[in-house]
Amino acid sequence: MSRFLIGLLLGALVGIAGTAAFLIVYGGGDYLVSTSPRVRQLEGALGRSDEDREWLKARLREATESTHRLESRFDALAARFERLGAEGGTPVPSPTPALDPIPTIAPAEPETTAP
């Protein structure tokens, strides 16, 4: 019986040492962690966040291009107004027809009766 117990304890020690060597030295811990469902879920979320970041980069590029176009149009408009102001007050025809003013309705005068 003592041989059995000694063999059992020796086997447990060798098993523990082998498991520790596998996990520490040979990267077995990395394998166990990488097969974890939580790690796989986090990797999926990271992939989606990378896609979202790329989409946001594209949107930022579009917004920057639009801002540059608006800036160039504004600069051209400012130069045009400066040129028109330098011409010296010549009337410039309006590109849109003038709108009729909104008619105002005068309040009705109360009728007075003669006594």
C-alpha cells in the first residue's frame, strides 16, 4: 500500500510539473486563453471597432474636402465683393427678383354715432 501512495504522489508531482512546464515554457497558456469564448468575443468587438474607425476616417476625409471646397468658394466670393466695392458704387443687378413687401392691414376704426 505504501508503494501505491508513493507512486500516486510521485505521479501527481510529475503531472503538476509537466503541466506547469507546458503552460509556462511552451506557451500552453496562450493556447488556453486564445480558445476562451470571452477572448473570441473581444477579438470580434475589436475587429468591428477597426471597421468603425476606418468608416470614421473616410467620413472625416469627406468633411475635410467639403470644408476646403467651401473655403475656396468663400475666398472667391470675398474677392468678388472686394472687386465690386473697388469699382465705385456702380449698381449691380440683383440676380433674384425683388419680393413684394407684405401688405399690412390697418386696424379698423371704430364707428362713432352722433348724439
